[in-house]
Amino acid sequence: MSLKTLEDLFQQELRDILHAEKQILKALPKMAKATESEELQAAFEEHRQQTEEQVERIEQVFAMLEKSPRAKRCVGMEGLIEEGTELMEEGELESPAMDAGLIACAQKVEHYEICAYGTLVAYARQLGMDQAADLLEQTLEEEKETDQKLTSLAEQINFEAVGQSEDE
Ligand code: FE
Ligand code: FE
């Protein structure tokens, strides 16, 4: 597809974030498995459920555009998830240091999403698609809340991780 207008760009970004969300849906259960922290596990599981709703919202926006929800390969998210996979599979980290690493990875993902949805909301408003903007804004808020929740979990877990290395 050759991009000519802001609407083209909006659709392209929507297809990109659809692929990103689908990758996240697959990654979150693996991340939940990799941690021994029940709180972090619960946070990943809660966000997996939210992510399912987020995918539905994207599909609703495609319906408003009268387009089929076709994903476009999101290389940015592939890279972030690849880094997380390396941490889980190739590293020798143990909890809570592993948890600290998982949170860092998850926060990179959330920041990518906050940026993507922020842009999508702005484009949708610009294009006069207020209903779509409102839907995408709901997701934007969820991503921000998730990021904040991860920050408070990190503060607690990083503290424990320091304690862990001092014990050795
Ligand atoms: Fe998301
Ligand atoms: Fe998210």
C-alpha cells in the first residue's frame, strides 16, 4: 500500500499495533511462567486479559473504517519480545533479579504501546473520528496504568534483588 494521506498512515499504524498486540498476547503467558512472584504473575495475567479487549477495540476501529483487520508485521515489537525471550531462555537469572529483568522488558513494551496509541488517538481526532479516538484512548489509559503498576512492582522487587546479591 502506498501511503498518501493521514488516513493511510492511520490505517498503517493500526495494522502495526494489531500485530504488536497479537505478539504480546503470546508473550505474556510465557513471562508469567518465568516469574516466581505471585504479584507479577497476576499483573501479567491481568494485562493479558486487557490485551484481548484491546485487540477487539482495534477490530472495532477497522469496522468503523469499513476495512478488514489485517495485521502488518511489527518489527519493533518483535525486537522487544526477542530481548525478553533471550533473558528468559539464555540468561541465568533467578528471582527476584529475573523478575526485575522481566519488568524492564514489559515496561519497554508498554512504552512502545503508549507511544503508538498516543499517535493513533491524535490521528483519529485529526481525522474527525472521535468514536475511534475514544476507543483507542481507553487502551492508551490501560497501557499507562499498566506501566505505573509495573513501576511500583519494580521498586519493591529491585529492592529485594539488591538484598539477594548482598546475601551471597
Ligand atoms: Fe496493549
Ligand atoms: Fe500493554
